[in-house]
Amino acid sequence: MEEIPVTLARPRLPQEVGTPGPHAQHADHVAVSFAPHPERAGQMREVVGAHLRLWGCAELVAVAQLVTSELVTNAILHGAGGSVHFRLARTDAEPCIEVDDGSPGRPRVRNPGPDDESGRGMLLVDALAHRWGTSEDGTNTWCVLLLPMVDR
């Protein structure tokens, strides 16, 4: 099994066109680059689950893993390049997931029919993420999840 290199360098977070990036500072992050093989989506789900639990964000694991699966699968299927770059970063209130696949093609939310076998990935991301977008060049797709409010 191929090892997944983990870089500890501060990730470059995505920016919405014309606005500052979603995070000015990060408290924690992980960045992973890998060859676009189908099993990587499951491995990235595990990376996300482990880090969110480590960061005390266990309540987001299921949603974050589903969003990760959709974004990574899109990058594997539609990316243009020999590698996919995945980043998970968080501040106190907003974990951010981003995937860079080298392809300038922008994902879009579709409205698949009941018999369609695909086309629901970005529909799920759109429904589950607080906000999502792409970099200006279209190579990077990102989403931000919100931590639930806790009564104190």
C-alpha cells in the first residue's frame, strides 16, 4: 500500500472571487497530496474523522466525511493532473475542507432524476456546507462547515 505523505506546512486556503478567504488565521490544519486512485476518498474520510475528533469536533464527523467523499471523488474522476491536494483546516468556529485537482472545470449543482446514477455530489455539498466555492482558476473547490452552537 502506498504511503500518504502528510505535510505540516500551513495550507493556502481558498478565496471566493472578490472577497477575503474564509479564514485569516488557522488554529489547526492537515494537508495531504496523493495520486488520484479511488481508494483515496475513503482514506481522506478517515483523515477527516480522526482530525475532527482530535480537535473536539466529533459532532461534525459524519457531515464532514460525506462532504470530503464527494469533493475527493469529484477530484479523482474529473481532475487534470497527476495528484490531488487535500486540506482540512479549522478555526474556533469554521472547519474548512478544500480539494485541488488541477482542473479548471468548475463543479456545479445538478438536479438529477430519480434514476440517475450520478450527479448528486455537489447537491449534497451545497445542502450540508455553510458555504462553498471554487478558486478563481477553478482548480480548487472548498467548503466551510459550521460547528453547532453549544449552550454554556
